Amino acid sequence: MIRLTPIVPGEMQPVIFIDGQIREGFVGGECAEGRGFPQWGMKIFAGDKVHWFRGDLNRYGERHSLCGRVYAVDRQIHLPGNYPRCKACEKALAVQKKHGIREE
């Protein structure tokens, strides 16, 4: 699989697949394996949105999204690719940045 354009979150992009066909769609990354959290990530079995996952784990070894709607163990969280981002997570990040909790 070869990406033909830079990844832009929320926008479909053309990709050349192994069979030589060009198809357009959303493309995600490989399993995050717990690296680099907090960060944007996508629960592999939960829909078509990317959420901001926190850095801390709960007592069951799961990470929760900032919006609180999604949680998963590290092996089920994949890198975001160009899937649309969760608006609630974006708003929560903006509030944190406004109040100096997070600098990005």
C-alpha cells in the first residue's frame, strides 16, 4: 500500500494497493502498543473516529479517551491515520490548553 498524498485528519485520500488499484478512503496506522501516550489514537473495534487517549492506565490496564466515550487496552489502540477526530476530545484539549494544563 502506498499513500499518494500527505495524511490530513478527516479527509479521504487515494492509496495504491498491492494489486495496483487506486482506492480512496481512510487509512489508519499500526498498533500503538502503548507508545507515546497521551496521543490521538483509534480503538480498532469502535467505529470510525479518532479519540485523544490519556497517558495513564486504569487498574484494568485500559486507557480512556479524554471525552470519556471510549476506552481500550493498548493492543486495541491504533495510530490515527487520517480518520476524523472526535469533536468532544478536540474541545476538551482546547479547554486544557486555554487554562495552561497542556501545551501543544
